Amino acid sequence: MSPISTTLRRTGTVVALTTAGVLTATGAAFAHVTVHPESYAKGATDGLLSFRVPNEEDTASTTKVQIFLPTDHPVVGVLVTPQAGWTAKATTVKLKKPVKTDDGTITDAVSEITWTGGRIRHGEFQDFQVAFGQLPDDVDQLTFKTLQTYSDGKVVRWIEQPQKGQEEPESPAPVLALTAEGAGEEPASAGTGASGSDASSSSSSASSSSSGAEESTASAKSSDSTARALGTAGLIVGVLGLLAAAFAVVRVRNTRS
């Protein structure tokens, strides 16, 4: 084999391996179990959380999903949205510290929700929706550890806690950020027996809070997508640069010969 052919073959191999690495790194970021929206106001009431579960196995289907809700800072008034083909089971525990709400004192809360009976096949994802009555107001984020079981018996544990300033762990747990309410804004009330004006004010406040959370989520997703796109483009440009340099070397050697 000529030196030129050998050089071209090696260059092609490097390009192929580098490109595969770029695509793998880009795709892996979307294979995690995530919660949507990514943030809510502290103490928000009457909201909805959606847990997105993708299937990242080529030869097996996801057949069971377990989501664990924190009990040290509990989410109260949890209700599971019916999901076609799936059966949901909620586990409730007694709280060590009761939670006071406008509707009274809450002494127990859902600690785990398990979905079974359905299938998430390769290349697909499933959203599991959970409604809540009220989020805690004394913490900055909630972590929802998740177990994902496949038809071949494999269990993926999405339980690692992401840390600020550090690289994302291999199996991060879904995290919901809880943001401070705006200055002068009062938390929406889920209580009954309020006057017409109070109910209207509460409804407006809840709508504003929800809208703000959605805008924040959309902005965060847009920024994240842009950063990933720029990073991927940079890597591809680097690969093309290496390829151009290799062809230049080959051309010089060919000219000298």
C-alpha cells in the first residue's frame, strides 16, 4: 500500500472515530430521565409535573418506572394522571414534620409512584404526568430519584445528585429548581371559602407564576440547545481542520516524490 493511501486511510479512521464521539456525546445528553418544567416558584400550588423517560436500549423495552418523591421537603396533594397502557401505584408515608396549608395540616404525603404494564420501545419516550397541590417553600430544589427497569431485567438508577460547578454525573436524577417569588407577589392559594376577589387574585397569581416558570424553562432550554449546537459545530470544524491538514501533508509528500 502506498504512503498516500496509508495516510488517507488513517485520516479517514480518525475522522470517523471523532465524528462518532461527537454524535454520541450529543445524543447522551438527551437520554436522561428529566422533569418538566425545569423550575417552579417556591410554594406554588395546583401545578403539573411531567417526567420524561426515554428508552436508551437497542434490544429491550422499558417496562417499569419508579419515581421517588422527597419526604423531608414533601410535595403535598399529589395526584397521578392516567396513562394509557400503564398502571400507576402511589405509596404514601407519614411525615415526620406535618405541613400546614390553607386547607389544613397535612400529615402524610406520596413518597413513591410506580408505573407498570406499558412499554417504551427503542427510539421512543414516555411522559408521566403528576399533579400537585403545593410545593415546599423552604428549599431551593427538589430531587426525584428514579429507577428505570427494562424487559431484559436491567435496572438503570437515575439517582446521582448534580453538583454546581462540576460535570454532570453519568446517571443524574431529575431535579426541579424552586425559584423565589417576585417582589410583592403573594403565593397562589388553593384554599376554599375565599371571597370572589381573593379567588380571582389567587388565580391571577397562579397563572402569572406558571407563565413565568414556562418562560424560564423555554429560555433555559433555548440556551442549553444553543450551547450544545455551538459545541458540536466547534468539534466538527476541528475534525475538518485535521482532515484538511492531513490532505495538505499528503499533497506536499506527493509533490516531493
